[in-house]
Amino acid sequence: MRFTRLRLSNFKPYGDVDVGFRDGVTVIHGLNGSGKSSLLEACFFALYGSKALPGTLGDIIRNGEDDASIELWFTHEGVDYSIERQLRRSGERVSTSKCVLEGDDGSGEPISRDGARAVRNFVTDLLRMDAEAFVNCAYVRQGEVNKLINATPQQRQDMIDDLLQLGMLETYRDRAGQARLGVEDVLTAARGSLETITDQIEDKESQNLHSRLNERETDRTEIEDKISHYEDQQSEAESTLEDAEDVLSEYEDHQAEIEELAAEIEEMEAEISRAASTKEDLGTERREARQKREELELDLTDHVAETELATASAEAIADRKATVVDRQEELGEEIADLRVKATGFENQAENLEATADDLDTQAETAETAAEEAESEAEEAETAAEDAETKRDELADEQSTLRARFEGTSVEVGEATAHRKQLQERRQELGERVAETNATLDSVRESLSEAEELLAEGNCPTCGQPVEDAPHVTGIDEKRERIEALEATAEERREKRSDVDDQLATATELVEAESKLSDLNTERERLADRIETHRETAKQKREAAEEKRSETETKREEAAERREAAEQKREEAVDTREEIDAATERRAEITEAIERLETITEMQSEIDKLSTTIDRLTERRESLAERNEERRNWLADKRDQRDELREAFDESTVEDARADKQRAENYLDNVGDELATLRANRDELQNAIGGIKADIKQLETLREEHSEIGNRVDRLESVHEETEQLEAMYGELRTELRRRNVESLERMLNETFDLVYGNDAYSHIELDGQYELTVYQKDDQPLEPEQLSGGERALFNLSLRCAIYRLLAEGIEGSAPTPPLILDEPTVFLDSGHVGRLVDLVEEMRGFGVRQILIVSHDDELVGAADELITVEKNPTTNQSTVSQTDEADLAILGQVGDD
């Protein structure tokens, strides 16, 4: 990846600037504070937006301007891209008004991304690094040259792992671990269920269900056998009782027959005596029967007249009765249908009434919801008012903070830049103090040597005897120079102290400025909250109105349901009236049927009377004959009575009475015993049913146990797989990190040999935890912190370059990387170490780094440049300008310098 062009408008100290970047080494040169670093910050900001800023968007727009734009053109893997970002100031707020990336997908198809987040995500995916990784890999920012050496091994490890995308393996390992924990939870639950079911199975098995079932069934069989035995005995006793009762009954029948014969004999004797009078009675009865028959015939004629019968024949009556009965049945069915219909109407009325009650309940619920929504709307309105009060309080606090800037030369929004200028000034004064102290130490050392030589009698300049030496007065000059240097150092320390005081004030202003920004953000958040609360209040009021409307609708529907219920009740009443009418018609038909039956009965009675009259006539005619027969029959009856008296033995009767008593006693007792046995049998049957249910439950538990056991086996398999997956990701990351360490150590030593090959250091070791150790020629180990300031800075630059090479070459092949960017790498380097930095830059070119960008005010680095970008700031307008010098011009400048 290479930068090709940068165009700025109102970005920090720049008005309108257009800079081109070429392959090779480009040095951005200029005085401190001229704006050199801002060019690289603009490139970084173009790629990653606000994520690349140490401050806020407000720090970007040039003072006095309301708009700024940054355009960056770059190539990546042979494809050209451009990014344009535009910023706009509105009051105290600065926002991105435009952010667009354009390019193609490598096949000629155009690519476009719109929006700050979309562009940042695209660049992150394209370069396979976010803003932090970009800084850790390629962009050594000013003041961060010692970042890696000062970092802990863990921080250094995380930086390098993230650059090489190994952090994703940790993410995958974490996900696998989370999956394993999830499986463990499910597996634990399943094992718990399995254990519970196992306990239940053991509990059931410990109850010996099958043995108990066999015992209960055996007991039931024994009881059933007893019941069967007692039932057989009961049947036998009943048979004995029946036989005894038959004997006794027969005896009683014979006795009754004897008594009856005696009575008949007596009656016969009386009847014979009554025969004559009976004949007269029969004559009277026959006359009465004839009279009654005549009356019935008259009544029959009247009843037939009340019917629709043409004749009173039995066939006609039967036909008419069948017709009326059919009609009666039809009316019965009609009444049944009407009752069902009436019941349906009544049920519908009840259902409608219940629905109306439900609707009333829903209406009350909706009304309650409306009141709650109204209450919530009032709460939201109150919250909005509270937020407005808080926003006003924040505005007052902002006014107080802005007041801190009054009486100073710093405007709100310039505090960070002002502090940065003071920091640069303080750094510059520090360097001058250090230079003065170094010179002072050197002069003091020279004076001390001169005084020692002078004391020995030798010239402090040439070492010859001091007598008549022309250079003895040089000691006084050194002393005067020391006094002047001490005064200069004191003056510079005082200036640095003044700058420190100014820095303290500037820091307070920066904090106030940051607080202003935070308060502004909080006010914006409160404004959003106010809008949200008011929108909530509006929505809740609308919801309350909807609920009130729903309440009215539900109540109207309830009224409609009750009205419909009343209508159904009226229909039920009408149907009940129809039932009453049909019942009355059915009663009339029933009367007609009864009338027909009465006619039939009267006809039958008339027939009986006719038969009776005939019979009475016959009886009168035969009475005389029968009296004679009775006399003969009376003699026979007397013979029969005598025979019956001799037919039964008294002992047989007594035995029958005893058998009956025993059978009755046994039957009384056996009934209670059978009831007890049957109750015991029922209890056993219930117990058997319970045991069978337990056995069935045991079988179900065993099936469930098998199913859950299979599930536990599957979960254990999945758990083992997730453990293996988690371990695999960890092992893979460890292996790749080991290979990273090996490659990084090799590349670091290659760079180290170039930079320190002729010094007292032999090599560097990098262990698996990214701990760094420097070894001297005598194999004495040193921590990097033990190196001098310049050596430590150069060591860190070597480490950063090695990491860059590692990322560029990759583990399995080359990978595209951004330009190598060094911002003020010589801050902590003396002239000798600057030369080694030049060697390091040349080495990186030799390793194939196509584009190296260096920001420096050091003239020695210009000689290593293929292109020189010079930045100058107008002290009057405080605006920076850029001029470019290519390789040919640099060559000419080099010749002029040599001349």
C-alpha cells in the first residue's frame, strides 16, 4: 500500500495544500512547530477518521474557518483508491459533512463507500488492520518511539498478535470455550436428570414390584377361590332352603287343600242349599245385565257421535286411533325440537351475556391502561422538563468554563494546539539546556585538565613547560566561558520553568476545553433525551386515546351483546309459548285417544254383558243339573280330604323345617363373609392396579433413562469436541506465535547487526513471552531499559522495523503493508546515532519497503531522501506551506554542498 497524493483545505495550520508522494524515502523537513507532522496526521485521519485523532474533530479545522477537507489518493495491491472527508463547524459542534471512498474491486468494477463508518470499515478490511494496528505496525508517531520497549511483554504480545491476525484465533478459542461451557451446563442438567431418574428407578426397583404383584395376585386368587367356594356353598344352601321350602310349601299346600276341601265341602253343602235361591238371584242379575247393556249402548252412541268415526267398527276405531297416535308422536317430536330450540336460544342468551361481561371487563382494562398511559405521558413530560433544567445548568457550567479563557491569548478550541506548541517549546528548551550542560561539562573537564597541567608546570594547551608559554591565559578564557555557559544554562532553565508554568495553565485550559466538549456532548444527549421523552409523552397520550376509544368500542359491543341476548330470551319465550300450544294440542289428541279407548272399552263391556246374560241363562238352566252333580262331587271331596290327611309323615315335615333353619342361618353368615372377601378382593385389585401402574412407570423411567443416557453420551461427545476445538485454537495460536517469535528475532538481529555490528553488543534474544534481552560482546545480558537514551531509541526503531518486515513478509508469504512512517525519530538521538538511523532506513529500502516517510528537522536525514518535502510556517499568518524537491534536485543540492 502506497500514498500517492494528499490535498488539504483548512486542515490544522494549512490553507490549501496539494502534496504528491513517490516511492522511496521521502523526508518531510522543517523547523519545529511548522506543521510537518500534520501532513502525516492528515493521511492517518483520511484513512480512519476520528479513530485516528488524539483529540476531537474540532482540533482539525484551522482557526477562524468553518470548513475543512482532506483528500487522500493511494494504491493497494495495484488498485487505485481515493478518500475524501469534509468537516463543517456549526456553532461549537464539528461534524463530518461528507465521507466518500472510491476505487474498484481489481477487475474494473467500481467500488464506492459513503459514510465515515462505512469508509473506516472498508479500509480496516482492506489493510487488515484498524487504526491501533496501523500505529503499532507502520506509524511511529512523535513521542512514541519508545512505545514498544516501554510496553509490558503482554501488551507487546497483544500488539504483534493483533497485527498478524492471531487475535482472531483467541476470539475463536473464547467462542469454543463459551460453547464448551454451554455444553457443560446442558450436560450437567442432563446428568442431573439422569441421576434423578436413576434414583427413581432404584427406588422403584427396591420396592420389588413384580414380587409384590405376584403376591397380590396370589392373594387375590386365594380370595377368589374362597369366594367361589362360599358362593358354591351359598348356592347349595339356597338349593337346600328351596327344597325345604318346597316340602313345607307342599305340606302347607296340602293342609291348605285339606282346609280348602273342608271349606269346599262346607261351601258345597251350603251352595246346594243356596242353589234354589241362586237361580232366582241369577234371574235378577240377568235382568240387571240386560238393563246395563242397554244403557251402555246409549252411551256408546253418544261417544261415537263426539268422534269423527262414521261407524263404530273395531277396524274403524283402530284406524282412527293409529292416525291420532301418529299425530301425537309428531307433536311429541315437534315439542322436543321446540324445547331444543328454546334451550339453544337460552344458551345463546347466556353466552351473549357472558361475552358482554367479558367486553365490559376488557373495557375496564383498556380504561385502566389509558389512565396508566396518561400517567406515563405525564411522567415523560416531567422527565423532559427535568432534562431541560439540567441542560440549562450545563449551559451555565459551560459559561463558567469559557470564562477561564478570558484574559488569556488562547481561544476555545486552541488550547490543545497551544499546549502542544508549549510542549515543543519546552522540548526545544530542554534540548538547549542539555546541549548547554553538555558543553559546560566539556569545558569544565577541559579546565580541570588545564589546571592540573598548570599545577604540574605544563602548558594546558600544548603540554609543554609553562614557563614563557603563550597559552597560559587560555585558562581564564575557559573560566569566563564557564561563567557565560552557567549564566546561559540558568537563563534557559528559567525560561523552561516559565514554559512549565505556562504548560500548567495550558493544561488547565485543555481540561476546561475537554470539559466544554463533554458538556456539549451531554447537552446534545439531553436534547435527544428531551426529544425522546416528549415523543414518549406523545406516544403515551396517543396510546391513552386509543385505549379510551377501545373502551368505548368494547362498551358499545357489550351493549349490543346484551341487546342480542335479550332478543334471544324473547325468542326463547316465544318458543316456550309454541311448546305450550303444541302441548295443549297434544293433550286434546290424548283426550281423543282416551275417548277412542273408552269406546273400545264400552264395546268390550257390552260384549261382556251379552256374554254374561247368556252365561246366566245357561247357569240357571244348569243349576238344577249341577246341584245333583254337587252332591256327587261332595262325596268325592270328602274322600279326597281323607286321602290328603293320610298323605304326609310328620317326621318329614320336621326334617324340612330343620333344613330350612340351618340353610337360612348359613345364608345369613355367608353373606357377610362374602362381602368381606369381595371387599378384600377389591382392595387387592386396586393394589394390583397401583403396582402395575408403578411397573409401567418403571418401564417408562427406564426408557427415559436410556434416552437421556444417549443424550448424555452425545453431549459428552460434543463437550469433548469443543474441548479439542478450544485446545486446537490455543495450540495453533501458540505455534504461530512461536514462529512469529523466531522470525521476529531473526529479522531484529539482522537489523541489529547493521546498527550495532561494530559496538559492544552481540545479539538480541526474544523469548516466547516477547521479553527482550540485549547481550554485550562478553555475553553479559542487559535489559533494553539499561541502554542509554539514544541507544534505546535506536533499539526501538530497529524493533519497529523488524515488526514491519515481519508483517510485510508474513509467515507463509508476503502481505501488503502501508508505508513505513517515522515521525521525528531523531528526538532522542545524538549525531552519531542519527547516522545509524540513516543506515537503518537504507536497510529497510534494501528489504524492499517501497515507501518510507520520515518527519524530521535534522539535516543529516536529507541525504538519505529520494524526495524532500519542506514545510514552512508564516509567523504573521501562522499558516504553513509546502514545497517539494525531487531526487535530481537533491543531487544538485548535494554537489553544491560539497563545493
